[in-house]
Amino acid sequence: MSSVGLRFLKLGLGETAARVLAFIATVYLARTLGASIYGVLVAAMTVVMYLAFVADCGMEMLGVREVAARPHAIREMLPSILGARLLVASVLIAVTVILGLTVLPEPDGPVLAAYSVTLVTVALGTRWVHLGLEQAGNASWSRVLTDGTAAVIVLLTVHGPADLLRVPLAQILGEALGAIFLLRLLPAAARPLGLRLRADAIAPLLRRSWPVVLHGLLGLAIFNSDFLFLRAMRGSAAVGYYAAAYTLISFFQNLGVAYTMSLIPSITRTRDDATSARHLFDGAMAQVLAGGLPIAIGGILVATPLVTLIFGPTYVPSVEPFKILLVIVPVALLRNVAQGVLMAHERQDLMLRTVAWALGVNVVLNLVLIPRWGMSGAAAATLATEIVRTLLALRYSRQLGLPMTPLRRFQRVMLATMFMAAAVWALADRSALLSVPVGGLVYVGVLVAVGGIRLRRGALPELTL
């Protein structure tokens, strides 16, 4: 667990810094463009996220495991994988640009066409190689470079709705710099010598990756279907308010994905050792709950002052869906660990099965709840869907010999969360700038007192849950 924790610390710090920079840009755009125009951006980014999963060809997750299991084969397979992904991305860009400029209305069409160019950087991305080689620091710095560059360009050049197209341009430039950075930092023995297409080198890998691609697409459908239903039933302003609430949630979900990427190499190497695998799984479950539970409980208590502090009083409609969505954080983090187990055991088919069932639940609930309860209904549908996905993932990890961690393992986390909640509730009438750090200090202090965090001279604090 110490090596996993160290990799996640490197990756998580970079992810956090990058997300903070992106968050600043997002808040700025939401305030500067207004809910309706901001909703146009969200809709375009939603579509491009789907296309990015296709252009990635499943390598962002499957590739980590492949590199961890066969690091000696990187130089042989990397040029063909990059070449195949670039070919797929080029086709997707061409189709999207044509449809965006000829079929969709303005400003939706031009914005979508511009955002599609980021698929080139997706195709040439090598973050998965660095993670598979346990070079989390490189992957971390690339995210800071990507989101930092985009945020600076947005803050300097976007001053109103007339500057809308400068937003995707900023994203293109940021992601291009991040991709070049990672290519330059590849070990000499792993650097690709040009791009090529060798069917014999990539066909076996792509055959195993299609469930991962479909899993990602269906997962995005769950993530974004509430936006699409809200856009159709309640208008772009509702999408803008809901996106503001989800911005805070997605920050923690992305950290959960980063943790999974840090975990997969270790699970891959210990999957045939039942004792080590059990120790790793239980430790990971305790760690993610230690991060997710206080965020959910504390966030609900300070939801109103937090949303108004960040987005302004005009975004008060975001508060209620935000409270519901916060419960997703610990649920999704537990699921991320179980999905890491499935990926390490090469059971992409089970991952696909979880998301397929969850998508069906999500569509039905959105159709039932959004017409009556709007954004709160969308949030409730998303929460119920995440619970279904998590329960299924835990069931499948149990079939692989790793049942859910006993609840007694979480006692210290729950105790610390109770003390934290009491401290935050006592400061409920104060600013979030006071209640949030005080709650955090109380939580950490209680964990230290009950032995959940070990402090040693000359060493980083260590979770001992």
C-alpha cells in the first residue's frame, strides 16, 4: 500500500493542482458567459468526451495494465498504437467538423467543431505508458501543464460571449503541450520511432480493448445523460446550473480515477497471491473511504455558502442538486477500487456488464424524475445509478476472490467523520472559508488520535486504516 500511496500522492497532487487551475477557469467562464452560453460549452465538451474514448482505443486504462505486465514490449507496440489512434481521431475530427459547420446551429456547431481538434492530442497521448512504468510524476506534471496553459489563455483572452471560440482554442493548445511533454519524457528504450500501422502488433490488444471502449462510452452516457435530458426538458440554463454543481463533484471523481490508475500496476502484479491481493484491496477500500466520506458529509453541511462563494448568488439553484450529487463521491470511489480489480484480472467483460445495467437504470430514472423534479431529479437518478454500478462491481470483485472489506475496517474513518460533521455544523452560520478548513483539521486530528494516521519523524504521514 505504501507504493500505491506514493504513486497516488504524486499523481493526486498533480491532478489536484491541474483541477484547481481548470476549476478557476470553469468558474470564470460560468460567471463571464452566463448559464445559457456556458451550457453550450458543456454540451460541446460532452460530445467530444464520447469521441475521445473512441480515439483512445481503450489504452488509457487497458494500456496501464499492459505496460505493467510487459514493459519490455513498449517500443514494439507503441508506434502502431499511436498510428492507429491517430487514424481513428482523424476520421472522427473530419466527420465532426462537417456536421458542426453544416448541420448544427450557431454557436453550438462551430464550438463543437473546434473542440474536436483535441482528439489529435488524445491519439498521441502516452500518459498510460508513464503510469504503467510507475512514472506518476511525469503524468502529474503533464496535467498541470495542460490545464494550467488552458486556464491562463482563458483568463487572458475570454471576456464575454463574443470570445466563446477562444475557449476550445485554449484547450487545444494546453493539451498539445501536455502530449508533447509526455512524448519527450518517455524512456529512450520506449520512444516510438515514427508512427506505423502493424495489424499483427495491435490487433490482439484492440480485440481486448473494445469492452473498455464501450465501457467508457456507456459510462459517459451515464455521466452525461442527465445533461442531455435537462437540455431537452428544462433548457440550457438548467444545464449551466447543473454543470456548476457537477464541476465540484467531477473534481473528486477524477481523483478517484487517478487512484485507480495508481492501483492497477500493483494489483496486476499481486493478483495471483491471495494474501497480498486481499491486503491491497482492503487497504485501498479504507483509503478511498477515508477521502470520500468526509467530503460528502461535510459538503452537504456547507453546500449553500460554498456554491454561492464559488459561483456567486445567481447559482443558488445549483445547491440542491449539489447536495444529492455529493453522496456519489464515496460510492464512486469504492467502485473505482473494484473496477481496478476487474481490469487487473482482465475481466473487461464484467466491467462492461456493470455499466450496461446501470445505463438502463439511468435512462429510466431520468425520464421519470427530471420532468417532475428537474435538476434534483437528475441528481437523484445519477446517484441511484452509481449505487447500482458499485454494487455490481463489488459483486464481481467478490467472484474473483475479493469480497467487500468488513465494515469494522472503516470504524476510525466514521468516527473522525462524526467529529468533523459536528465541528462544521457548529460553524454552519459562518463562512465556508472558515468551516471547511476547521472541519478538515478536526477530521485529521481525530484520525491521528485514534491511530488512523501515523506520524513519524522524517517521513510523510501514513494512513494505517
